[in-house]
Amino acid sequence: QVQLVESGGGLVQAGGSLRLSCAGSGGLISSRYVMGWFRQAPGKEREFVAGIGRSGGSITYADSVKGRFTISRDNAKNTVDLQMNNLKSEDTAVYYCAATVTLAVVTKSALYNYWGQGTQVTVSS
């Protein structure tokens, strides 16, 4: 059974940091898949946060997180992480890890084939 499981969410004050981790089973976090992080705030659509290519050489960030968030992956350990620094109240959302069979990083959620259950990040101001 292929599965993605996120961890690392929580409550943090504005300006603080959190590190999210996504663990994959069934070979999901391997060189066969492009990985992405998305988030969804209450009443809003799910939005792209960051994506990383199959070998980790290609990375894309949403403008709203550039310079604050860093995505990384370890195919040998089947993990993909999202380091989040200088968090803002507008970063509050449920964060999802996702995998896609596309050749390049894509930002549309509909193009991702596998999803985790999500982890809540709450930033207090």
C-alpha cells in the first residue's frame, strides 16, 4: 500500500520555525516521483507551497514563501521535508505532502497522484 504520512506540525509564534516531514511507503518518495507541499487554510482553496524534482535538483517555491521555506528530500530514507522559518500568521493552514509522476515540478494540485492526510500548522501573532 502506497502511503504518505506528514508530521511536525504544531503551534508556533510568529517569527518562529517548524520543520515538516513526510515519510513515504511503497516507494513513493523515490526518484520516480516529483514531490510537493501544499497547504489549505479554512475557507480557501488548496495552494502550492513548494516542489522538488525527482533527484532534488529542481526546486520551485510559491512567491509567498520564497526566502523563508526550504524543501529537501532524501530518496534513500524516503522522506521529504519542509523547513519553515520566519513564520507568519498567514502561514496557518493544514499542510499536505503529495507525489506526482510528472517529469517536472508542477504547481497544480490536480496533477498530483498521491496525498498525505495533512498536518496542522498554526502561527499565533
